[in-house]
Amino acid sequence: MTLIDPQNEGKVTKENFIRGVEEMFTVPPDFLREVEVAFKFFDRNNEGKVSCKELKNLLVRNSNEYKEEDIDLIVMGSSG
């Protein structure tokens, strides 16, 4: 089971994205608006969902803090 795709659809809803961020980090309430803006950035076609693969690729390209393996665990879930 993945952290941000509990239905294993291969897509992440805005609500699950926000919930995942809240579970992974200590998020001040005023930061949640920025999280929503970030989700909208990823949701290019405005369907309310983002592909897990697309989200992973964007995070890998733009993250200086996490290695690809860390992002795999966050986005795709643990396989073990």
C-alpha cells in the first residue's frame, strides 16, 4: 500500500497529497495553502489527480534533499 495512493490507482488526489505531506512532515497550518499550490502545479490538466510516476519524476528532478530511492518509498510505497 502506498502512502499517498491508498487505492493503488496510480494517481494521487489533492486530499491524499496533502495528507501524505502532513504525515511525512510537520506542516504549519499556513503552509497547507502552499501545498495546494504545489499540487496544482503537478496537476497540469486540472483533473484533480496526478500520476504517481509523474509526481515521482518531478520530485526526483527537483529535490536536493531526497535520493531517488527515498522518493520511491514516498510515492510508490514499500515493496517489502
